[in-house]
Amino acid sequence: MDSDEFIGDVSALYNDTVDLQDDGEIHYGPLVLTVAPKAGKANTLLADHLFSPSLLLAERIERGLIPLEAQTVVELGAGCALPSLLASTLSRPPSLVVPTDYPDAPILANLTRNLERNASRVSRGTPAHSYPSCPTRAGFDVVILSDLLHFDAAHAALLASLAALLRRAPSARAYVAAGKYTLPVHCAHFVRIAAEAGIALEEGTDAGEDEGGVVWRGTMEVRGGGLDREQLGVRKGMCRWWTGRWADLSGERGEDGGA
């Protein structure tokens, strides 16, 4: 990728981001979240913004379309950790939530502050640990990857992490979301190499969407960064998402009924 292509790519990214630097916080249901400061690795790795795929996954978690009850969950490249932290507040929550991110002090400090700030909102019996605390060796029932496919040079490392962390069980699932600014060829590349590694990624659609456009169907209040229900619907429509499972175990019925 030459410099002009890179600049164009980054410009596309920023057209689909919620900039919290001015408002300072995003409120999603019971959660109060901040992003890392706009400096150093947080800036180059884009951890200083909240991108639309996180909102899409949060809405699907809120609606119960991503079954997480009593599951062990890890989120890779979590940023402010909206999807995984929201999961920890559910009335029927996961048994464990582990948000992770790049080992950069400001990025992890913000992630830790988000965990601490929302500790009282976590459902009873659902510990939320930040990296590197990881008390399970058998792998996780659920791996969340939000907006990590854009930079294709990292696909091999990302897939290695996914394959190492996703539990070898028919019910284990990966939930992957990307903004439509991510080139289709990059998405197709990740789906292909995942298949070569034995993980089948099936792209999803929301059968309940209106013909007139994408509708935000979450019921929790969301505010900050200029978001309203119309904007949330627009941002949801700017995303693609996939559900992944181990292909060689797909003939066995999972605990979630094969969802």
C-alpha cells in the first residue's frame, strides 16, 4: 500500500468513527466509557476512537442475538471494550469476560479505568479481567473481534490469536464485525485464511431490517459523541459481521442450538 492509499484508508476510517475526545464519554445503557488519549500507539492503532462495529456488536448483544449466558468471553483489540463490558452487565451474563488490547501503557490504562469505572454495573458473579489475567486454559466459548480486519498485514497474527483462544467445541463461536470502509478484498482474505485454519466464518444479515433502511433496534439509552437513534441506525448500516465456528465440529449440534 502506497502513502496515498494509506491516507485514503485512514480518511475512510475516520468517516465512520465516534470521536469522544470532545464529549469525553459514551454512555451505553449502564456503562460509562472513555477512549484512550489521542497520542502514541493509541493514535496509530486507532484506539482513541469508538468505531461503528463496536456499536453493532453491542446492539446484537443487547438484543440477545449473541448468546452469552454462562459463557467465557474474550475480546481482542477491545479499545474501550464496549461489547465485552456490555455483556458483563446482562441479567443473564457470561461467567467470565476478558477484554484485551495492545500492550501499550496508555491504551491499557484507559481499558483498566473503564473496567474500574463500571465495576459496580457488572452483574453479580461475572468477573471482568483485563489482559494479561486469563484464568482459562481450555480456550474461550466466545471470541469477539470488532473492527480488526482493516489492516490486512495483521491478519495472520490475528488469526493465530483467534485459533489459539477459541475453545475446540461445537458450541464455541467467534463474532467478527468490520466497517464497510474495510476493503472487501481484505474481508475476503481473512475469511479465506480462517477457513484454511479450520474456522468457518458465515456472514450475517438482520432479517428484521426494514426495506427503507437499517434501523437501530436497541432499547438502552446511548449518548455521547453526537449519537442519536438515527445516527446509530446509520452507523449500524455501515458494518458487516460474521459468526465463526470450528468447521470440523460443525456436524455436531452446539449448546446454543447451532446458532
